[in-house]
Amino acid sequence: NAGVTQTPKFQVLKTGQSMTLQCAQDMNHEYMSWYRQDPGMGLRLIHYSVGAGITDQGEVPNGYNVSRSTTEDFPLRLLSAAPSQTSVYFCASSWVSNQPQHFGDGTRLSIL
Amino acid sequence: GQQVMQIPQYQHVQEGEDFTTYCNSSTTLSNIQWYKQRPGGHPVFLIQLVKSGEVKKQKRLTFQFGEAKKNSSLHITATQTTDVGTYFCAGWDGGSQGNLIFGKGTKLSVKP
């Protein structure tokens, strides 16, 4: 039972490049979410999904897109990377939104 | 909107000393959760409190939920080096589109 799997673990991009952060869970959770973690800022919600085919914006959605075509997968796309998007990104899942979250190991992203 | 404030931001203790972190919400919470994040790791769920005045214990950790369900605390008795990390609270007020709101965390360092 892998839980929540994020890939890649580390990535360096140049400004303007695009990329997709992958997230997959094998717990059949309906709710999935993406957070970014910056020093002193805690965890800020980027986008979330309450089920396949349904996504919505969180606190800091600008510059990011998501889709949820299956229950298992919830990729996060950076459209045109900016240095301000340098951060650690965590994907999380749970049965419903306000219940305990299972986090992936994170993706450490640097934008030069 | 809902805000969750957590204090202190940092706490340095000598091994064996006690430690407490506090969480305060601007609105009444339906539940509150606590997470621990080890350095370089991901947040891991510790406990959820739901009832007014609830107190739960996990070995040396004591969690409390205030009578008004607007504040919570985590107390660690006789800290050990294994307690090092950042402790986050996360609350849900029944609104916010059902999403948890995380505090910014308290980073605990323990000097042996």
C-alpha cells in the first residue's frame, strides 16, 4: 500500500518553462489537494478536487492548473514557471475534505 | 475568511523541558487536527479533536480543544530529540468550501 506518491522529488526549471507534478493515491480517496509550503508561510492550498471530474481553486491558484480524470491521479501543471513558484509542493488525499489528510513526500521545485 | 493563528513560530528547548504550541481560530471550529512534520519530511497526521473541551493523550503528547471550540493546544512533556520538527494545527469551520485551514506551524528544536 503506497499511499500518496509524488513525482518527481526534485526539479529545477528555468523561468518560462512548463511542467507537470504528478500525484497518485491508491486509497480510493475522493478528496485530493495540492499545497505549497514556503518558509514561515505554512501550507497554502493551491487547488483541490472532491472527486473525478471536479476541481476548484484554493487560496493561491494563480499560475497553476489541475485536472482530475480518475480518482487516483491529480496532476498539477505549472503553465509558465516563475521564480516566485520556487517552493515545496505537497499533494494530499482524504475521504472528505475536512478529515485527516495523507500527504505525499513532496516535490522540491526550484525556478531559476 | 477563516484564519488559524499559531504561536509561537519557533521554540528552542533543552531536552527534558516541556513544550506547548497554541492554535487560535477567528471562527468556531467543527474540528481541529494536529500534524507533525520532521525536517525534510512531509506532514503526518497526529490527532483530531471534535468535542468542546476535549482532551486526548498520546504518550507524552496532550492535545486540548477549547470550550468555545476556537482554540487548541499541543503540550509535550519532557521533550526528546525525536520530537524535533514543525507542528501544525488545521481547522475546519464548516465553511471554507469544506477545506482545512492550516496554521503556519511551530518549529521545535531540542538541544540534547
